[in-house]
Amino acid sequence: AVVSTQSTWATTKQCTCPDNSVIHHVSSGKKKMFENVEKSVWHAFDYMAVETGRACAGKNKLKVLTSNIGHVMGVTGAEKGLDDFQSTPTLTFEHTDSIFRKKFSLIFLMR
């Protein structure tokens, strides 16, 4: 069965599979919004990376950013994903983006 639901950002279709699992088909509106938020994260990272010559940003500042995004998105402890990189006080954008996608993409797109 296919059901259309109206969300804050766009319409999402939900399909119930034979095993009663649910598959959500993310609308292009939500995907575009996630991409825009991701761009904003890049700009914040770029600003924080000025101190290190734009190669990486301080983990403490990234924890604050991740925690704030997590608070808005309703993800408690999102900043703990940065603890996977204990051996370094800084992170590249690739690491930051990986954590952002891991912690927020599914939650963001399914709302």
C-alpha cells in the first residue's frame, strides 16, 4: 500500500512491504533542504578552520556546532560522534561531514 503524508517540508510517500516494514521515499524537497543545511555546516566549518589555515577545525568548536544542530534536530548526544577521533584535536571537513551524515541525514529526511 502506498500512502502520501504531508510534512512540514514536503510530501513523502510511505510504502508498506509484505513483511510489514515501511519504506519511505524521500521527496526532493527534503533532500534539497538537507543539502542546504549541509552547505551551512560547510560554511561554519570553513569559518572555524581559519585558525588552522583552512585545513581542519578544532574538535571542541565542532562539538559545540554538532551539539547545537543535534539539539534543534532532537538528537541527544550528537556531538559524541566526534569522540571516535580521540587521537586528534582537529578534524577535516571530510570527517565532519561523515559524522554529520551519520548522525542527521536519516532523522532529518524522515521528519
